[in-house]
Amino acid sequence: MTNKKSPDPNQDFSNISIITADQIKAESQKLIEDYCNFFQKNPDEAMAALVQDVCVHSTVLAQLQQAILVKNGQLQKVIDNQQKVIQKLEDAAKVRTSQISKRLEKLEGYQERGM
């Protein structure tokens, strides 16, 4: 495998079509027919190709599972950081409100004394 950087996480994937159940059925049927034809022509090579495909697909599945786990971990960190920022903003707003309240009380005190 090459040592390339991951794609941009902000990349727009909205133009990628979703694979439907019907498309999966059609593709799998085509693969079954291809393997059946291959097994009829050369069973030994067909078995080797089938085993290789299973191994490749198992490895790809493991990579996808790992990527999902990593992305979930990264997403959880982002969520945690956002919650911390929100809490800090709320705390700062409470402090500002308290300070404004104290200033208003002070001004009211000046007004009551006639200053």
C-alpha cells in the first residue's frame, strides 16, 4: 500500500450514488454466473480465484471496520470538545450577566442616593 494522505474530510460526497438492494442483487447474480462459467472451464483456477476474492474482500471489510472505529473515535472527540466549548460559553455568559447585574445594582444605588 502506498503511504498517501487521507482524503479531505470536508469533501462533498453528495454526488456519489447509494448502492441499492436491487443493484447488489444484480451484481451478485453476475458474479455467480461468472464463477459458474469459470468453474466449468477450469475448476482449479476458479477455486483459486474464489479463495483469493474471499481473502481480499475479508481484508477490505476489516479495513472498513477499522476506518469506521477510527472515525467514530474522532467524531466523539469533536463532540466532547464542542460540549466543553458550549459549557465555557455558558459559564462566560453567566459571569457577564452577574457583572451586569452588579453594575445595575450599583447604578441604582447611586440613583437612590441622588447622585
